[in-house]
Amino acid sequence: MAMQRELLRNLRKKPITLRYPFERVAPPEGLRGKHSWDMEKCIGCGICVRDCPSFAIEMIGKGLTAEFKVYLDRCTFCAQCQESCPKEAIKLTTEYELAAYNHDQLIQEWKRPPKSESTT
């Protein structure tokens, strides 16, 4: 009898859950998700690589020619790289849907834009 009353009472209410792929909630303020790198600001100092506690950042090259790889499967999303960057070139976005079918899809690469040659 108690269960029938509970069922009747809940028939009038909307479901609490969302139909996920079709309905989404905006991410909360301060969510640390996928990385965003501004290669124009980056000076290639390597502080982000040194300070990363999970060794998720790899720097290829040095200085202004350096390119970066971030291994999202290793990253703990602690934002230490963002905090330690002296030029504020690294930002953690609110993008949190990072599921992948294979390991290669979890590697982010940032390459320097090619230098445009001015013709005189």
C-alpha cells in the first residue's frame, strides 16, 4: 500500500535526471577541463613541463621554436601549468567531454604557426 502511494505521488513530478546527450547542464564556474594554449604568448620557458606533477606535458624543442604535447590520459587537471605560466599562455577550458576510443585521441599537440616571410 505504501508503495502505491509513493508511485501515485511521483507520477505528477518531473524526472530529476537529464537525457544526457540531448540535454546538458552548463559546466560550473571554475571547472578545469581541456587545455588551451596560446602559442603567440608562449616563450617556451618549460616551467609548465617542470611543474606538472603527472608529467603530462612534453616540450619538443626550446625557446620560441618549442612545440608541446599534452597527454590527457595522464593529466590530473590540477591547473598547475596554468598557474605557473609566466605569460598566461595556458588556460584550462570548461570542455569536459574527453572520452576517446584509442590512446592517440587523448594527445593534444600545439605547433607554432609558420612565420610569414615578408617580400620586399
